[in-house]
Amino acid sequence: MMFFEWLKAILYGIVEGITEWLPVSSTGHLILIEDWLPFAFTSDQTFLEHFSEMFDVVIQLGAILAVLILFFGKLWPFSKAKSKQEKRATWSLWFKVVVASLPAALVGILGDKLLEKLTNKDIDGWLYNSAVVAAALIVYGIAFILIERFHRGSMARVESVDAISYKTAFLIGCFQVLSIVPGTSRSGSTILGAMLLGLSRTVGAEFSFFMAIPAMVGASGIKLLDFGTWVSEQGISVPINAWIVLGIGFFVSFAVSLVAIRFLMDFVKKHNFTPFGIYRIALGLLVLILWLIRV
């Protein structure tokens, strides 16, 4: 029985590792898996609901670890091999990432708390459902196709991450706010925004990876804290099987992300995002059909 649960965790990790970085929405894919292959390592359904909500977010830390390893040289400001100018450029990059992270942090944390206080439901409570995810997948899939057609033949104004201004970083962060809607795709919204602001696909994708670090670390920390608070309030202990499943999902997500990030960086050098737009529309229609069948 537990072996099957481990296989589910591996599948979740593979899907997260691939879809977190490709602009196709990890949420849309995870919803499909959760509908057909929910965890069942305990008979306590309430625990499984809270665990699954936390699991989906925390395995993103595995994906983040892949970014830190692949781009360590660019992101580490204390390298002795770097000149003073290069170190200043690295710190500047980190400050730009922080600036880009502010809009989503303010809306995601403060807005979430305010909405929950006013309506007794947080953002996920209002938006995390198959209908919203399907709509977001389709709308942004169409947006990818249209923007690629609009940008066909045009030259990007920003060809280096170091050349991104603080104003541009903040505006890209505003686009990241859109990813609060499940199914939008964090990488998709930030890359689209970056392209509209004049960044090349490669630079937009790379900066999107860096923006994911504070976004995912923050979201994972909040979910872990919420889960720990709930467990404490209930006076229950977390079964060892839950930690094993979480660990498997984390490490598989990390390993797959190493491959997915390299793939996307190579892909955007030679291709546009139209194939991802088509895929998003197809996935959105599938999610919508499955939702209608269940209604």
C-alpha cells in the first residue's frame, strides 16, 4: 500500500519539477492528479486535505534548490573569483528580485488575510477550483499565441539580466500578481510580462527563475507554518508516512527541475512560446470537460 503512495509522490514530484518552470501551470496539472490519484496513506481525510495543500507548495522548495545550484555562480555575491564590480552586479540583481517580489507579496499575504477576514474564505478558497483553473489556462494560452504573433520579428530592448532596471523589475513583479489566480502559471505570467516590457525570452525566463526563489520560499514557509499550527491545534502527530511522502516529492521535484530548467533555457533560444500556448488551451479544455462531468 505505501509503495503505491511513494509512486504517487514520485509522480507529483515529476509533474511539479516540469510544470513549475514551463509556462503551463503546475496548479492545473496537480489538480488533475489530485482528482484521480489523491494520497491515501491514512484514513483521516481531514488530515489528507491539509497535508495535500501543504505538500503541493512545499515540494516547490525542491525546484528552488535546482535554481540555486544551476545559477549559483550568478547568484552568489561572496565568490572570491568575482571582481568588486561583479559582486556589486550580483547584489544589484538580488535587490531587483526583491523589488519584483513586493507586489505579489503584498497582494498574496495582506490581500489574502483581508479577504479571509471579510468573507471567511481566503484567495484559494475563492479561486482554487477546476473552473477557474481551466479558464486561466485557456485565456493565457491564447495570450501567449497572440503576444508571440505581435512580437514576431521585433527586437528585444533588454538582452541581459543585469540590464533590467528597477522600474522594469517592479513592473514584472506586477505581472507576477496575476499568478495568484490558479492556472495562470507564475513563470507564464512573469515571462509574458517581461516580453511585453521589452525583455528577450531568454532574459525573461532567467529573471523569472530568480523571482521564484523568494516567492516559493515565502509560500512554502507560510504553508508549513499553517500546517504546523493546524496539527498543534488538533493535538495530533504527523505520521512518519507523511514525512516520507513529502521527502520523496521534494527530491524528485529537485532532480526533475534540473532537467526542466536546462530544457527551457535551450528551448527559448531557438523557439517561441506558441507551442506552450496551444498546450495550455488543450489542457484547459480537458480540465473544463472533467469539471463539467463531475458537476
